[in-house]
Amino acid sequence: MSLLRIEGLSKVFGGIHAIKDLSFGIREGTIHSVIGPNGAGKTTLFNLITGVYTPTVGRILLEERDISAIAPFRLARLGVSRTFQNLQICQNMSALENVMMGRHLHLDSRFLPAMLRLPGIVRGDRACRDKAAELMAFVGLESYLDADADSMPYGALKRLEIARALAAEPRLLLLDEPAAGLNPRETAQIDQLIQKVASTGMTIMLVEHDMKLVMGISDHILVLDYGKKLAEGTAEEIRNNPDVIAAYLGG
Ligand code: ATP
């Protein structure tokens, strides 16, 4: 059964169709990757699924619920969490506090501004702190528990973002280019971490340019080209698809 279903989705910016008449489903407990050249519409798709944009046409269904016009903080409570292509870390907080922020997405949004002004409130919540520490260990960042976020290496911050997204206890985790800017050792760590998260039963949607990573871990791959579905299938099917080879893999 599909956890997420996209039906006839389009997003138009001015005259540009960033997403065009796109339909597909994501089965629960799978790693579903989205690939395509720069400008193919991958991040726009994530922004539509997470409520940053509303569709021009079409529907997004989480199980049977239409989430097309739901605000991002509400979607987080419904179980949709994400990381970002460009890191969205609070640099003036500690690593642990950044992860704790993820848990507080479950709070009423009216409390969030106050919480941001008074990080002491976050620090005082023992259960939240323990869970955040557990997640930092899960992503391999136990040695950074008390570190200031702005003192951490880039590769560690990419994993910190994943810990923060997991802190909201999502049902669907969207990872936007988790390996971008990482060296081969850090990429291998991210590869292992994504597989570790998947082994908990999490449904993962992955946008990534690193083809070795994508081909190695994906249950299903969707190929976008100019906002449209060019192909979808297993890594093997995508590797051998003549349209993909011609349009994307460059022969
Ligand atoms: P990349 O791999 O470079 O991140 P992408 O596949 O994520 O690319 P998008 O960023 O989704 O592609 O962009 C798809 C198209 O939509 C591009 O032509 C882009 O210029 C356009 N676009 C995206 N966001 C906006 C916006 N807010 N306003 C206008 N055009 C936009």
C-alpha cells in the first residue's frame, strides 16, 4: 500500500512548469529516490510534499488524507519530516538543542516563537533532552553532544539535520541531497546511516545526485526531466532504460 500518493501534480512558476502532470506512489517502508538533471523539479517536489508550496493542479495524499494545502508545521505533526539541500541549522544553538528543536515541532505552533527566544525552556525538558541525545548517538554524533553547532564540520552537520528530522518521529522522511558536498568517507557514512534509518521501517524519499549512492540503496527510483516523469523502477530497470540513458546518464 502507498503511504504517499501523488496524483496529476503540477507546479507552475510564471511560465515555467517546474512539475508537470506527475503521478506516482511511495510504498511504506521503502527507500524511494528521485533523480534528474539540475532544474528537473526535485526540490520543488519536496517543497510541494512538505507544504512549502501549494500545487497549481493535482493532489498529494498521505495515506488517504489530502495534504496538498496543509502548512509545513502541521505536516510535521502528521508525520512528514525533511532535511534541506542547503543546511538549515540554528548556528547559535548547541548540536543537542538543534535536535531538541525537532521534537518540539509536536508542540502547538503558538509556543514555538517563545521557545526560540528562550532556549532554556528547551534545555529544561529532560525527556526531550534524553531523546535528542539518543538520536545523536544513533546518527554517530555522540561526541558532539555539547558542541556548538557552528563549530561542527559540514559532514557532521548533515547528519545532525537527519537527527533533527528524526526527532519529530516522522512516518515519511524526505532527504534533500544528504551527500552533497561530502567527501567519499562522509558519503559512505551517510549511505550507512540512510540504510540504518530504513532498517527501522521508516519510509524514505531521497533526492540525490550521487548515482552510486542512489543505485546502491534505493528500492524504487523516479526519474524527472523538465518536471515530468521520464521513468520509474528499480535501480536495474533505471540503469537499462534507454530514455534515461539518452536524457540523463549521457549514453
Ligand atoms: P537541482 O538539482 O539543481 O537542485 P531541482 O531538480 O531540485 O534542481 P528545482 O529547484 O525544483 O530543480 O527547480 C525546477 C524549476 O523550477 C527550475 O527551472 C527552477 O528555476 C524553477 N523554480 C524553482 N523554484 C522556483 C521559484 N520559487 N520561483 C520561480 N521558479 C522556480
